Amino acid sequence: MANIKPSLAKGTRDFSPREMEKRNHIFNTLKAVFKKFGYSEIQTPSFENLSTLTGKYGEEGDKLIFKILNSGDYLAKAPADLLDSRNANSLTKHISEKALRYDLTVPFARYVVMHQHELTLPFKRFQIQPVWRADRPQRGRYREFFQCDVDVVGSPSLLNEAEFILIYHEALSALGLRDFTVKINNRKILSGIAEVIGKPALIVDMTVAIDKLDKIGLEGVNKELLERGFTSEDLDILKPIILLEGNNEQKLAALKSVLQSSTQGLAGVAEIEEVFAYLESFGATDLLRERVEVDITLARGLNYYTGCIFEVKTNEVAMGSIGGGGRYDDLTGMFGLKDLTGVGVSFGADRIYDVLEELNLFPSSANASTTVLIINFDKTIEAYSLRLLANLRAQGIAAELYPAAVKLKKQMSYADDKNIPYVLLVGDEEMNSGNLSLKNMKTGEQGTMRLEDLVLFLKK
């Protein structure tokens, strides 16, 4: 049998130990913040029944679901006429009953409905797991990637929206980011704008065009709006809204004036004002002034968001959004549980990783899993070193003993390659005196200390 050259499936990645330390630094930081705000972790299976996923993401989304072939002779029960017709869409349900999850939202909705009698509402959950999409792989887009979602269902209170802004601020600050913006809009404001210009049915066309302002400019937006059925008179009304300037207070005041004939639009403004009032009650006035921005061109998730909409961008590097989310009023309706409101946001872990890497913000601890390596000189000292190793580990210190008495240079190279910050050199003199020689691999400095002092030093 010929040797097969090993390769990765397109759109997937391996993660080295060093990369995993950095990724876990992100995940652990996020988890700690989520838990501080009262959220609990759940996990759902990697694959769901195909019927659970299909029809939830639109026609294009359904095409990107990875279907799993039934076990055994999966063609045995397939109708012969469908096999002859070679129509994949018609044949799928006969040969595939399960699929890899496409996102964390639909499985979460399924979870809530199935466990509704066990859950205490409001139910606050976070979930960090991989998802799969049969997309065309390209730079920054993968077929397997992690999502980090945090949601609360069963509570209409806008306190939740305010706390998500605080969660974004605390989590991203803990990761070392110093300049980022949490953008906020409201679906009701967008509906109100479409209502004011007499085109409520064209809200999606309007927002799709407005959302491109940064890319194609006002002239490009106007051209697209005209192509989508809007008039020059509509554009005259829209222009000052699209180019809304000033601080958040000024923007909201301007929106109140423009939307005075739209009850729905004014309700959207009032919701944002209430979120801001909660932030002020938290004492987060500086955060509100420096990090939060009303942006009426923000129009993500219009097919399911019903209230406040969020998007987070870093201003330190050129990068797309690193987070986003919003309020949805009927997440579980797809599974028969109506009118259960919720709100949630997500963190783009892969993009955050790239930002931290570019800004060199990963702490040195994210590059090392072992704190100290004990050099192995010979069999006699090895027995003493093993007792020392057990003692260090018992004190909660990540420690290794090199497994063989090879040349010192090779053992030092091992420590360097693994970014182990300290090396312990134990020879006859150290074994007899109890004064242990410790070398700092970064500075090259070396000194001696007793075991009890060594433990305190390494625990710092």
C-alpha cells in the first residue's frame, strides 16, 4: 500500500501547544467575566438532527450545513427514482438524518425548549464551542471555527443590554485592548426611519444600503437606494440621518425630532436612552462617553433582532468587528415555544486572537505551560530530583524533570523551545546542602535558594 501524504481538510487548522495556551488565555478570560455577571456554561452536541437545523438560516445558509451520511448502506433506503434523478436536495433527507451544528444559537433554542421545565428564568448561559460551515475557505474564513456566545432568555429588562456593554468592556480590557468602540442601534429606530419616509416594506433594502456607508460613501449609498426603489425626496430625508453627527445625546435628540411621527421609532430611541441610564447608574459614565457610540448605520441580523443591536470594533488595528449581538423576541418560536424574549452577544475569538497577536498583548504566561524544568544529571541525582519534582507539583507549581541524563545543552534547548522560564540545576553539592541553583532563562541570572523559598518565588 502506497504511503499517503498527510494533509488537513480544507478550511481546518491544527493548533500547536503554544497556540492553545494563547487561545485558552482568551477563553479563560471570557469565562471568568461571564461567570462574574452570573452566566453559567452549557454545551450541546457537535451534531444535531438535520431537521433541527434546516430552514433556520435561509436558503443560502442551508446549503452551508455539513450533512452527515447515515451509517451503513445509506443508499439502501433511498428511492430509486431519486437516485436516478441525481437531485441532491431531494435525496438528502433519505441518506442523511444528522448534521454538524452551523452555529450555537439554534442548538441553544432547542436546548431551552427541551429543558424549559428545568430552567430558572431568566436563564443566563454562555457557550464556547466549535461550529462548522461548508463555506469556501479563504483568509480569515474557516470551515471549522469557535463561537463564544453569551445570552439571557426570559427577561425583557434593558438592564441586560447595559450589562452586555459592561461585559464587553471588562472582557476586552482584561485581554489588554485599550481602544475599542461598542456601537449600538435599535431595530425599532430603523423601522421608524423606513416608516417616516413612507417605505416600511423596504426596511431591509434601506439598511443594506446604509450599512455600506463606510465602504462606498454617501454617493454610493444614494445610488444603491435609488436602484432599490427609493426616490430623490426619500434621499433628502435620509441624508441628515445617515450623516448623523455629534455625541450620543445629540444624536438621540436629532433622532427624536426626525422620528416624532413614528411611535415605533421613538420607542427605539427610548430603549437606548434607558440602556444609557442603567450605565450611568452603574457609575460607568466615562465608559459611556468614551467607548459607546450610537450608530444608526448598524444593521446586523435584521431577520431576527427586534430591539437593541450591538457591534464591537477595535480601533488599534485594521480589523472587522470583534463582537456583536442584539435583542430577539422569539428565539424559541421555531420550536413551538412562543414569545420568550432574549438578548445575547458573541465574541469573535479568532479575530481577537489576531488582534492580540498583532499588538503583542498575550502575557508571557500564555506562552509557557511549565514553570520550571529540573535538569537531569545522572541516575543518582534523578532519584532526589523526582522527590523534589513531586514536592513542587504538590505545591501547585507546573514542573518537569527532563526524562534522561543527556547533554546539558540539549536539556537547555528543550527549556528554550518550550518557553520554560526557569531551570533548576541540582548536582551533588545542591543535593547535599539543600541550596538549589535556579536559572532565569530570559535574563541568564542564576542564584541559590532553599526549597521553601523556591516554592514562594515560583508561586509569585
